[in-house]
Amino acid sequence: MGFDMTWFKREDGEYPAPENGPQGENGPDAGFAAGASAKTVRTEGLWVKCPGCRQPLYKADLEASLMVCPKCQQHFKLSARARIDLLLEPGYELVDAGLRSTDPLNFTDVKPYKQRLRKARELTGLDDAILNAIGRMGPHEVVLSAMEYGFIGGSMGAVVGETIARAVDRARLTHKPLIVVAASGGARMMEGVVSLMQMAKIATALAQLDDARVPYISVLTDPTTGGVTASFAMLGDLNIAEPGALIGFAGPRVIEQTIRQKLPEGFQRAEFLLEKGFLDAVVHRRDLKAYLIRALEFLKAPAVA
Ligand SMILES: [Zn+2]
């Protein structure tokens, strides 16, 4: 994950000394931890500021707690690869890789789309904003598809659509439950209508999966918006989200202007959507795998006559 250093710009006076103090063995920032008024601190990317509680966090602590703030439980974004590592047992296999966008519209906004793709590939080491894997989750053989927000905002173009559709087909043909972890700003504008077609393609594949009575669990993480919410992310047999995740179709400003009303507090956050019946559960990241395993036991149990 790329973190910039802007948290050094104080917005309201001095930082309080962190409660437990960052106590690295050879902590280069010991002076900072002790509340010394050093103007410049060399951190070398060891620290991040939590957007939830604005506390500085030692990056190693954050990683040890699955990228969840130990102080306020803010769930940071997780890369696709880290997500698969979190949910599957070691020895899983990555599949359906190697697809690359052809830039069907030869699209340019402020930069050529081809250039954005190149940059995103360098940044993430992935071909597009998705990774498929097959492996075990506890005792269950599953097909897992995880989106990568770091690749052009996790947007869904033809490659993401096709890769998810392949995961769905794989689940249907092998009769293994499907889990898709969404993290997306929605359809990929640079592929225009081609990106919108992916919604129908995946929804059709999911209908076939449903006919074959293979379970599908959708996990919505921060953020899940636009055409991804409007298609596969809300079509699970179970739709579960991580705490605090932003989930919606249009942005709040667009909705306010359309309905000419002020939106309620917490609108489009996971907890609000759970309360209103849009989600089945909100599950903390540390409990997610155990929750999914139990849910799969339930979903795979034979129907009682
Ligand atoms: Zn926090």
C-alpha cells in the first residue's frame, strides 16, 4: 500500500503521545514517541496515520492486526493478494491470470488509458484489478475472486468482468462455493459501454450458478460502489460487509441533488445498510474467515424435507 507523508502536517496543535508508545527495538522515532517537539522526523515509511482516529500507527503493528487499526478498528484497504492469503489456506493456486485490457476505445482523458494501465501494472504487479484463486478455506474447497483497489480504483472493465465470470463458471463446473471480495469504485469509465456490459455478463453467470445450486457469498469491502454494487456484489446468497465500508451506487452528492433532501448520518456505510436490510451481516476482518467457514457449512448442508 502506498502511504504518503501528509500526516506530518499538524491540523490541530501537538499530537498526543501514542498510548502504548511505538516501541520498536531500535526505534528511530523514539524521540517522537516521547513527545519530543522534533520538527522533522525520518520515518522511512514505518508509520501511517489512521484516517479513523488520526493516531500514528506503527506499520508493522498495523500489518500484524490484518490492516485494522488497533485503536479504533478502522479497516484499511487490503490488496487482492493479502486478501487471498487471509482467507485461504497456504497452497492455494492462482488461476485465470494473464488477461489484459485491449483499450477498446483507444481512450484518453487527462492521460491515455494505456499509460494508466502500464502504471497500475507496475504499481500492483497485477494485470488488472482482480485475482482468482482456488484452494481451501478451512475444510471447504472454494473458488475465491478478490478485487484490487490499487489498480485504477478497483474499477471493472472487460478484464475484471471476464475474470469474475470465469470464477463463477469455475465454481459452477466444479461445484465449489464461490466467494467474491469486492473493492471497487464501479465500472471503468475508460472502457465505456464495454465495462457496463460486464454487469450483465456476471449477473447471467451467477443466475446459472444459482440454478446449479452452488453457494455464492459476496464480501463487500471499503469501498464497493457503482456498477459493482449494482451487479454481483449485491447478488450473493449472503451479502456481508466489513465494518465501516462505504457501499452504494451513486455518490451522496448526486443523490441529494436528485431527491432534494439531506441524507441521514452514516448513509452508505455498512452498518446503516445492515440496519436497512441491504446486508446480511457486518463482520470484523479478524472474524471473517471463521464466519465464512460457518456460513459455507450452513449453505452446503442438504436441504431438510
Ligand atoms: Zn484508528
